[in-house]
Amino acid sequence: MRSSFLSESPCDEQHIHGFNPQSWLQVERGKLPKSSYSPSSIESLIKIAEPPVVPLYKPLDYVEVLSRIHEELEQCVPSERPGLYLIQSQVFRGLGEAKLRQRSLHSAWRCATTVHEKVVFGAWLRYEKRGEDIISDVLASCRKCCREFGPLDVSSEMPVGDFEIIGSCETCPSSQVSSMVTFQISDGKVTCDRSKIAVLSIPFWSMLNGPFTESQLDVVDLSENDISLEGMRAVSEFSCTYSLEDLPLEILLEILVFANTFCCDRLKDACDRKLASFVSSRQDAVELMALAFDENAPVLAASCLQVFLQDLPDCLTDEHVVSLFLTATEQQQHIMVGHASFLLYCFLSEVAMNIDPRTEATLCLSEKLVQLAVTPTQKQIAFHQLGCIRLLRKEYNEAEHQFSIAFSAGHVYSIAGLARIAGIKGRKGLAYEKLSSVITSSVPLGWMYMERSLYSEGDKKLADLDKATELDPTLTYPYMYRATSLMRKKDARLALEEINRLLGFKLALECLELRICLYLALEDYKSAICDIHAILTLSPEYRMLEGRVAASKIGTLLGAHVEQWNTAECWLQLYERWSSVDDIGSLSVIYRMLESDAAKGVLYFRQSLLLLRLNCPEAAMRSLQLARLHAATEPERLVYEGWLLYDTGHCEEALQKAEESISIQRSFEAFFLKAYVLADSGVDPSYSATVISLLEDALKCPSDRLRKGQALNNLGGVYVDCEKLDAAADCYTSALKIRHTRAHQGLARVHFLRNNRDAAYEEMTKLIEKAKNNASAYEKRSEYCEREQTMTDLQIVTQLDPLRVYPYRYRAAVLMDSHKEKEAIAELTRAIAFKADLHLLHLRAAFHEHIGDVPSALRDCRAALSLDPNHQEMLELQKRVNSQEP
């Protein structure tokens, strides 16, 4: 989302050959304490919960699992692929990689071989993307439909069976028997072609042509078969045309039962498909699903299922729907979803857990999933999930049983559940031993030490938490525990530093809440309300202090203790924070402004920009939707719709919105949007001139300095790409004059391209001094240093933001150039353990190939291609490695 336009990297690959170990590395383009509190008051305010045992599939070596799945995908028959993509999506879910998970689900949907798989995966993707529902409306305004994951026409998609030919229509009855037969139904009669009715089924053939009394009769009484005259007439018509007219629901129901009674498979199939068109609401689906089960009507059942799934999560609050899913027998499940039962209940149980993991419905759906699990991986997923549900429900003996089965099936992470139950039962020593055993018998991971820390005290506990952070710096609990421990020791400065370490790269709500508590303890209400506003921006309904108090209530109380600003003062404050790259501070100011009568559309738009910067895409999308709803004018609304379309990958439609807006009123934001989309989507070099023209037009329109600084910065980037360095320098200098701090990065790039590395270094140092969030600035400055200083800067980057992968790659490349192959691979492995990144895997695969470790190289290639199946360099490396495999 808005990440690839004119990247603010000071230099790209072709300009850095002189100071990077190019044999291994391709550089990424980038991207006052008070002492009046008492320990007892802190104890009552600050309580951190134990980290949850999450109901996720977390294999010990996700790289190995992804590699194996990729290999199986290359070799398996088509029908097995959707199931493999499902497992792949579960791996990505456990890694917290939402986009990769969605891509796996999309791959499963795309290669689905049955209607049932398409229905379930389509609904699953719709559920995952439910925050983007507004896009359908916006696309419709562009005369384009967004039906990719909408309802299928199940009747036309479901394959028609091969129906057995019964006898022959031309077979003539004996000379004594009429070619017509009349069926008596109560007081009415229906006359049919005997030979055509006979071929509908074996029972009819035997009855009308076999050694039965009816074969000699001209009139056959069917009054006891629960079919009306109208229904029988439709059957007669079908025997001649093999099609059913548009009939009322009750007549079709009669015919379906009749077809089942007399084993008329072709008639039943036609009736089943006609009935499917009557399913238009949840209530219809509830009533007709029961009939579909009774009469074995798979098309009708699949249509009902689709209505339920398209209505998730709401339909799981309907007890009738839940009852259908829970009471379905094995045969009924097959009627409803074919061979995709595990897939269906995996989806349903996940949705139910998102609603409330403790309910009986969630428990029963998860128990269904356990019953359907067949493969070891399916058992790991299902039994671990059920164990987590039992644990939350405090059903400890049952939870222990489920975790034990999952662990025995190979899910090592389930030991966390077993240890947790042992601790609850007062056997902390046993819990500690269980985790110690896992640590010593496998490659240790961060979560293992974090879990073991729960069963020790003092220095041993802190040592385990430090080790957990070393192995996986993304785990929040160790930072929170250390921060609260320091606060209880009355060292507020170190406590804040500790929690700020995490918040510098991961905006976790629970950590923001803890920092608020620290600020409150220090009576720093100004900082506390800033974090409150950030929380409310990300999650308006968030509740603090173990869920007892709404964050909005605390915000209201704190509001009385901080200075109030008028509109002009708010804009000045926003300008200050934006210039210092204080994104959380900027969010707070915007939150305050939204509480006033200020124009809200532009404020929600600014909020969305900040949220993207903070890597909160879902919240950013929500803010952009609000911007659209609060747009003051039609041209403004069109611009926000354009951004919504661009951020969801609809570049052509985004351009259309920008042009519509410009046609009504020339505005900064409309020109900027058009320039942005063209720069990001255009591969034609001629686009540069158009983008320059558009940005110049934007700068001629009224706007505030915050946005004009961004436009000048982007214009400078285009000039650099066109090798117009003087023009670029002018743009960056103009941006800096209006305090667009990030322009230091662009100006540094210009200095470097002019062969003035010292000036580039000094420029980036200015950015580091001004920017509150400066991990990126250190990373970019490292490109202008000698190797020793580069290593120092990149070490700082890793401390500030351990998720940035470039420092690991650089250090590994330096080690490899020094012929320290094991250390180089270890450096990459350290990051890969907590960060699924294609570039890290690519480099490690190359290292493995270099030292002749073909199996490891091939494993990393396959895992990397699971992250991006179309990555050309990885495909070439895999092909080369494959040729070396014995």
C-alpha cells in the first residue's frame, strides 16, 4: 500500500558498488521521570497477563515445512493442491503473515477442483477481506464488478453425473398393452408415454415392462406416493424433454421426494438444481438444508452452505445454523460439502474462535474438526486448537489430553499448553522440566524460553526472558515483564526505555497500554493521553486494565489534565510532530482535531497516511473509508475513493477517479494521486515526464505545507531517476525549508550521486538527529560509510528495529566475504527464525549452494518460493541447485 512510489532510499543498487560486498548482497531499495510514586501503587495499576497459548499451527522449523509443502505441490495430483495450500496458509497464520496467508488461500481457491472447495475458499477469502467490502461499492461506480469471491452459481458449476440408460425408449410394449399409461392420483389422472416414463429408472422399467401387474394395466394408481397432479404432469413432461419448467417450490419438493422414491436419478438431479435457485436467505437455507439432507440433494445442500458461509460471521450467532453444522452426520457432511469437510470445519472453527473461543458452539465445531483430522499435520492443527479452547474454558484435564495428542503428533509448540496446565495444577517444577527438555532436544526458539520463564523467579526468569528476546525480538511479554520489574524498582527511565524498545518497531496495543500506565504513575498526563489517542485510533472499542475500563473513558478523564488547543494550535502541533517524524504524536493531534468541528475528511486522510507509515494497513483502510464518508466536496470524495482503489490494487480505476476529480476541480490531492499511481504502475520511462508535470501542477494548487513537502520530496525522487540532479536538489532543499524532514534522505542521495559521500553522510546524520523514529535513517546512512561505521550503524538499526532485514544480509555478506561461511549462515538463520523473508532465504540458499550443501540450498529455495512463487531469481537459483542434486 503506497509503498513503492519513489522509494526514499538514498541510493540504489547501481550506485553502491564501491562499499558493499556485492558478491553476495543486493541492497534493498527502501525502504522526565518523577519519583513520587510508591511500589504498592504501581502494583495495583500495572498488571501484565501471561502470554496466551495461541491456537495456531507453529511448527518447530517453518522453513522445512514450507519447503516440503512446495515440493509436494510440484509433484502432487491437482486434487491434492487445495489441501496443501490450506496447510501452507496455516503456517503463514502462525507466523503472523496475513498477506501471505491470504495469498495461499487465494491459490487454494484458484486451483480448487470441486465446487465445494470453491465455495469454502471463496467464502474464507471474503471473510478475510471483509474490511474491504466498501471496494465493491467504489468499483461499481467505475462500472466494474468485484465478484471474485462472491456467490457461485452452484447449479451450473456442479458437474452433471453420468446417468445410466435404462432399456430403450424405442422398446415397444407387447401388442396387448397400450403405448400410453395413465397414472391415477386421487380424483385426477395424468397420461404419459409408457416407454419414456419407463426409462426414468429401473423401478419404473420393471413396473411398466416387467412381470408385474402394472405392466398389463392402462391405469396405474399412484395416489399413495405423495405427488400431486401438477407434480406428475411435470414428471411426464420431463420424461419427454429431460427438463423441468419453472415450478413452485412445493411442487419441486414433491418431485424430489418422488424421484428418490422411484430412483429417478436424472429427474432428481434436475429437481435438485432447480431447488438450488430458491435459496436466497439464511432462513431459506436453514429450511432447505434439512430437506437436502433427507433427500440427498447435493446441489441444494451446497447452495445452502454457500448462503451460510457468505453470511459469516453473523450466521454463527444463529442457533439453527450452528445446530445444522454440529449435528450433521458423516453422510450429511458429504452431501453438504463433498470431500472438503476438514476444510469447512477448519474455517468454521476459526471464525467461531474469533467471535468467542469459550462458547459451546466453538468447542463443538473444534471437536468436529478433530474428528475429521486424518493426516499428522491436520491432527496437530485440530488437537492443539481444541486444547487451547479447553484451556480457556478452564477444562484442564481435557485440555491436557488434547495438547498431549497434538504434541505426540509432532506439534512441539503444544508443550506450552502442557506446561501451562502443569503450572496451574501447582507443578511448576514439572512445567519447567518439560520446557527444558524441549529446549535441549531441539533447536531452541524464543517462545520456549519465554514459556519457561513463567515457572522460575529472579535472575533465572530474567535470563530466560533475555534469551527469548535474543532469539525472537518480536515477542511482547519479555519487554513488558522487564518494564514492570524496572518500574517496581522505581527506575522509571529504564522502564520506559524497555517498553519503547518494542514500540519502536511494533505497535502492540498491550504495550501502549503498559506505557500509558507508566506515564500515569509518573503523572505524565500529556504523554499518557498521546498513547490513549493512538490506541483509540487503532481500536476505538479497546478496554484497559484487564478489560475493566474503556480506553475512551480514561482519555476523557485525562483530558481535564492536559492543555486544550484551538484549531490553529492543533495545526501547529501537527506540523511539529509530522516534521520530527513522531507518528504516534501526530496521530494524537489528529485525534484531538477530529473531536472538534474541523473538516473531518482531510483529517481522516492524514490519519490513514500515518497508519500506513506505522504498518497498520487495516486501520489505515478504515480511516480512508471514514475520509470518503466525511468528504466535504465531490472532488475530494473522488480522491479518497481513488486511494481506496489504489491501496487494494486497482490502479486503473484509481487513475479514473483522479481524472474525474480533476475534471471537476483542479486540486493538489487529485494531481498528487494521479502522479502517485502513474509513478508506481508505469514501467514506461516516458511516464517520468508526465509524473513531473502532474506534481508541478499539484504544487501550484492550494495545500498545506505538510503535503507540499511530500510532493516536493517525491518530485525530487523523479528528477533523480531522470538524472536531473540539480532540479532534484532544488526540490529537496525547498522541502527542507518547509521542514519536510525526510527530504534529508533524498538530498543525501543527490550528494552521493555527485560523488560526495561525506556530504551524504552528514545529511543523513541531520535526519537521525531530527527524526524520532530513525531506524530507517541509520540504515540509509550506513550506505555512505566506510565498512566499520556501516557495521556500527547497522547494529543500531537492528537494536531499534530487528525486523529490518538489510542489516542481517549485510553482516552475513561481510562474513561470507571473509570466508566465515558458518557464521554467515548463522547470521541469516538468526533472523529467519522470527522473520519469514524472501531475501534472507534467497541469500542463505546461495550460501548453502556455495559451500556445496545442496539439500539445504534446495530447502531454502522451496521455502522462499512459498513466499513468492514467481520470484525470477529464486526460480533460477532453484533450477541451478536442482541440477546439482544427485
